[in-house]
Amino acid sequence: MRLLVQSTNNLARASRRCFATSSVVRKDLVQDLYIRELKAYKPAPAAKDAHVGAVREFSQPKTPAPPSVPADLASELSAYDAAEPSLAPKSADSAAAPTSTEGKLGGPALLKFLQEDLPADDHHHH
């Protein structure tokens, strides 16, 4: 029994030695040096003409001239209205193409087809 008490006392003494009872704060030397250098830093003042060469001088663009309207605008418009439109010549391919609508749906038939329900599949997968 005495041996048990002695071993627990030794353990208690050893565990007390492992833990620091006082909270000694160690200073961080690197942090102190960094903060001191930051506080001591004074940037060089910028010269008043530092922007020269990096920025171009602003110059107002010239105001555009208004478009000129022809003096005889009415006669030009009447000549345009009187002219016949020129039609493109029909090619031989378009004349030979079938004009039947076999297999194709027109406007109302296409709309009716699109509005119909889809056919139900009778396939049963087990």
C-alpha cells in the first residue's frame, strides 16, 4: 500500500512540473521588427508632374458636319417611286424543283399536329 501512495505522489509531482503555472508572455521579435519598420516607413512624395508621359492631354473632338440634303430631294423620291423593281432571274434548279407539299404540313395542319397528344407506348418493361 505504501508503494502505491508513493508512486501516486511521484506522478503528481511529475505532472506539476510539466505545466507552467505562470503565464509568461514571450514577445515575438519578428513581429516587433515588422511593426516598427511599418511605422517608420515614409513613402517618397509623388512629383506633381509624375503623370506626364503616362496620360495624354485631352482635346475636344471636332463637331461633325450635318449631312447635306440634296436640293432636289422631291424629284429624286418621285424618280425612285416611278422605277420598276428589278427581279432576280429564276435559276433552272428552282424551276425543276417539285412544288408538291407531299410529306410537308402547311400552317394550320402543322399547328394541329403540334397540339395533338403524343401516342402512348404499349411497351411494358418488367
